[in-house]
Amino acid sequence: MRELEQASVGAGVSLDTLMENAGLAIAEAIRDRLPSPGSGPALVLIGPGNNGSDGLVAARHLSERGLDVTAYLFTDRGSEDEKCDRARNAGTKIIQATQDENYCLLAELTGGATLILDSVLGIGNTRAIAPPLSNGLRIVKDNAAAAIVAVDIATGLSPDTGHMDTHGLMADETLMLGRPKIGLFLDPDGNRWRLLDIGIPDGLDIKIPTELMIPQSMTRLFPHRFPRSNKGSFGRALIVTGSKNYVGAAYLSGASAGRAGAGLVTMALPETIYPIVASRLTEATFLPLRQQDTGEMDPVFATTQVTDASLTATSMLIGPGIGQSCESVEFVRSVLFDRHQGPGLVIDADGLNAIAHIDDWHSRVRGTAILTPHPGEMARLTGLSVPDVEHDRAYAAQSAAEAWGHIVVLKGACTIVAHPNGRIVISPWVNPGMATGGTGDVLAGLITGLLAQDMDPFEAANLGVYVHGLAGDIARQTTGEVAMVAGDVLEALPLAIKQLSN
């Protein structure tokens, strides 16, 4: 954002203009939360920097519309603060914290406010919150009955890691200015957010490697479907999946690949579960994999079967529900390692577990694969702990993708897709209802089905993640979060794809 602001100045848009635009946009955005003119009150919490100035501009615009507005200044902003003077002249009541002994007035204002606008600390803050500010924020938290709306980013929230200071002020809604702040999506709390245009000229952010998935950019990724097409036009997805304990993983991943638009889905799965899956997944073709007398996979023969089938496939998924027996691990490694570069590859679940403890696995998997780990699998792949992975999800995904030379899809709330060239794209979806077994299988199959249609692997991963999240949101509207299962997400895929591709 600092680079964008300076680039805006170079393009002829001053910092003061950006600030004025921001304040006006904030005032417009919170109109629906405020009562009619003549009533109120609204409390605007003001800090020392540009974030505080944005709040003062917003307070001025609200006061000019006849609203009862009080700006509470936690720090002295100096005697020549033009934003403060203009707000006062427009009718905003200005209260200095230094004049409020024991924060008695702040407690009264907070308890009676219709809306609280948090404009205390913005993206420039790098220090831990300490007294006296921490004392004032505690008064706000203890007495607030109204919604708290944060300007740009909640006070105390790190814009880089998403971690909240213990004395920070949680928001009910965040009004992000200019561009999204990555921290809000790295440790999401599920609060609402809106992005406000503050007049940054178009095109200045083209070199920034971090993006947020939005409908407009995702819609453009869908493969075009020509009228004169056949099933061969949309590729062949090979799904290597399943075991006696994880029959559902095979069904969910295979059905999802079909819903993604793959022309033909071939299921390579143990011969003992083939009849079960085939009875439900009637649209797919099947490659029953040979098993030993013990019921475990025959790693040598099954590898040959999969290798031969991959010669005509355009994408291949390996891992969902395969299990972690010695035979399964040997099978996965034989399929993946030292092979000739074949179809586009997605490695998920037990496929990742099978290779995690081999130091040079990433160099032995030829071509650029798409890896889809959850935090536990990511920890095994990197040798980190789960808390280390979760501490800075963006860095964990980006550094791993660069080191391995493969695309990393780090699953979870606000899933992150990282490219080996340093580019990362973040999903906006936060849905606790999707924290249930099988939703990862749906995602892996979805990405594989898109990849089968000759999509760029990074674009297929991004589109798959976004559609998966959208389908989850549609399912949540029907079932709620508690009752959601992976099958609900699968069933919502057609609606999500139709909604996004129209």
C-alpha cells in the first residue's frame, strides 16, 4: 500500500486527495448503519496517523449531514491538524483523551453510541499496544453495545500476518481502503469486509505478486466450450484413489472431477471397492487395480496399470483415500517418482503423506505438480510444526512453492494458492461448515477436472479453490454450518459453476 500510495502521487493523485477520498467513501459506506439526521450518536475513535486522519474526514462528512458525531482523540495530533479543525467546524465534537480522567467520558460515549468507527491504528503500526492506549481500548471493549467498524484494518491486527494484539479491538466489519490487506485473510475471524475505492489509478498494482480471488477474475478463467465439441474436447481425468477404509474419497473426488467439466473421468481404484463406487458413479470409466491376497495393493502391477492409463490422460490425481500401508506408500512413490513427464498432476492427502519423508521428493516428481495439503500435511512436508505453518500461512505456502518448484494449495479458511515464481492468490472464503471429512477430496477432484481441460495449472488451482468455496457457501445457505457434509458441497458445485460462469 505504501508503494501504491507513492506511485499514485507520481501519477498525479496526492496523498491528501487519497485521504479525502477515503473519508468520503467511509462515510458513504456506513450510512446504512446510522439513523436519520438529527439523531445518533456516532463515535469515531481517532489515533495519531493517517488512519486517524481518514476517520476525521469521515466524521466531518457525517456531521455535515446532520448526524451527531463525536471524535475521541487517543493521542495529541498537534495544534495545526487541518483535518481535525475541519471536522470541528462541521459540527463534530472533539474530545481529547488527556481531558478525560479515568476514561469516564469514553465509557459513557461508548455505551451510548449507535456506531463505533475504529480509526485508531492502521497498517503503519508495528509496535505492541501499550498503556495508556491499551487502557482506553479496554474501556471500549467493556462498554461497547454498538457495532464496531474498522477503517482499513482493525486496531492491533497485523496487516502482514493477521495476528491480533492482545489489546486489539476486534471489528464487526472492516472497510478496507484501496486494496485488500493480506492480514485479514491469513488469520480470518469471519467478520464482514468491504473494499472501498479511494482513487488509486488503474494499473499501478500490476507488479504486486499477491492477489485476492474475486468473481470477475475467476470468471475469466473458465475454459471456453465450443458448440462443435465431444467428450474428447474436454480432456481425460485419471483419478487414482480409494482403499477399503476410504471408499467415499474415491466417489467424492471422481464425481467432483466430472462436475468440473472433464470429458471423461477414469477411476483407478482397488478392485475390491470397484463395485461399490461404480454403483454410484455411473458416468465414469473404471480401472480396477490389482490387489495382493492380503487385500493390500499390488504395488508393482498396479503401478504398471496406472502408468499405462496415464499415457492417454490429460490430468491425474493421486492420493485421496489411498491409505498409508507399506504397499500403498510404495505404490504412490512408484507412480510419482522418476516417471516421464505425463499428464497434469495433482497430489493430495495420502499421496502427500507417502512422499513427505523423502528429502528429494520434489525433484523426483517431474513437471509442475499441484499439491493440496492441509496444515497437518504441510507440516509433514516441510518439517515444521502445525503452529509454525499457521503462524504465517502466506509465507509457508510461498516459500515452499519456491523451494519445491511446485504449486502449493494450502487449505483452510482463506485457502492460499502459491506459485513457484513467488505469486500467491488468496481465497476470500471462510466457512466452518467445510471443516468436515471429504471436502478436501471434492477440491482435489475439482482441480483435476479443470486441469484435464488443458488449463494452466496455476489457473486451474485458483479456479478450483474459488468454485469449491462458492459451492460451500451455497450449501451453507441450505443446510447451515453444523449439518454440512462433503456431499452437500459436491451437490452445490453445478450451481456454483453456473453462477460464476454465466
